[in-house]
Amino acid sequence: MALEKEIWQTDIVGGLYKGNDFLLKSINADQYVLAGKVVHIPNAGTGSGATRNRSELPATVTKRSDTDITYALDEFTSNPILIPNIDAIQLSYDKRQSVIAEDMATIRQLVAEWVLRNWAPTTAAQYLRTTGAAIAAASPSATGNRKGLTKADLKKARLAMNKQNIPEEGRVALIPSDQMDFLLDDSDLMKRDKSLELDVKGGVIAKLYGFELMERSTTLTYTNASTPVVKDPGAAGATTDNMATICWHPTVVERAMGTVEMFEKLGDPTYYGDIYSFLLMMGGRQRRADGKGIFAIIEDAAA
């Protein structure tokens, strides 16, 4: 007896944002996905402008140049899984969920990491550095000490966004757990702002300097080059790697989901059961070519 594909596909999509609430702090471009694989967004060019008390006639005629934004979604697939007792699993949601829970957690983690990588600040103008006391390096393979994240670092990010005329409401700071732990140890900050009591709602721990503070076990990792370079998820670690807190406004980043598919092979005689696997197409991007509205507060080395 075959499983209802729609139920399993709903499980994938429904659970994607659990534990990855930060993904929702972005523009949803699902409506622009073509054939489940490519995002195509018609993008209006610069307007013709206007003049007060025009003195020269005839006025100069201009033609607006429109450009289309197109990018391919990434394909994420689970490893095939064998389900030998299909009838029991079909009848019990808990049993069905337990079979795919680990696979779905893995694929969701990978999706979240790569969407965040697609949002990653990549230019020196988007970089700030931590300035706190020394703490042990926490990036995989990293050694030595790094400067902790402080409220002053977030204040600098606030000022940088203000200078770029980024809207104040809704700003997000996604902080790796080790840096969040250091930040929350600031006794002066805790006494000053009762909102820093841990009251997680929608993934938001607290608000500080206009930022909604969100926590994740890991965020992005950067090299220790003079101009740091962001590393891909799963890339080999280095002893000099640095974690980063990522600050952005939801209007400057974008996510898009395409095809969600389930594959099945029923009654496989070599495995004495049914084999299933899953596919999810998803991607994202920075929405502004100049990179404004998104910053990385990258760990600095400490003695």
C-alpha cells in the first residue's frame, strides 16, 4: 500500500521553519518560481525623474531600462530510506514521523545553512569586528581565543544601518550560541533591559538597539584573511576560522521555495519493503546589489 505523497510533502515544508525561524525574516519570492526550479523576477529600472520649475525645453526624453532578476534554486535531497511495515506507518502519524524525523532534520539543517550562505555579506563594507574580552574559539577546527560579541558591537551595526537609511523596525541579529552566551553575561545590560530575559517567541530571544536577537548553534564562518572570505557550509575547517553574527533587515534578503517531491519504489524484492526519498528546491539572495542593509560582525582574534 502506497503512502499519500501529499502528507509526506507537507511534513517537509511544515517542519522547515521550526528551529530555523530566521528564514521567515526575509522577503518570500515563492510566487516568482518557474517550473519549481528557477526564480524569475521582473525588475523595473530607474524612473525618468522630475524637475522643479523646468527652464529648458524641449525636455530630454529618456527610456527606462528594465532588467530581470533570475537565479536557480539549489536542489536538496535526502538519502533513500527503507520502510518495511508500510501499513502500520500509514495508520500512525507518530510512527510515520519517527521514520523520517532524522532525515528531515538533516535536510532542513542543510537548507537553512545554504540560504543563510546565499545571504552572506561578502564585501569589506559589510564587515564589522567583535571587540569584547577573550573567549575560546568555537568554530569547528578553530583554536586560540576570539573577542566576544558585545552590546557595543550591535550598537555599531545599528549606526551603520542608520547611515544607510535602513528601516528601523524589524531588524534582525542572528547570533551563534557561543557569542550569545557571552553577550547575555553582560550584567550591566541585563540590569538595564528586562527584555533580555529569555522569552523565546518566534525564535526571537530579546530586542537590543532595535535588533531582534535570534540564536542558532552556528551561523556563518569566515576566514582570517585581511578581507575575510565567507566559507561554504561543510567546507574544511581551519584553526584561524571565525564565527560571525549576521545583522539584516527582512526587506534586503529573499528566500524562495520550489519543487517539493517524494520518490517511491514499492515492493522492492531485494530490500523486502518500500524505498522512499525526498527532494526540495530552495534558494535565496541579497536583494540589493550594493549589499546595504546586511552586515557580518566577525570575530576578531584575541590574545
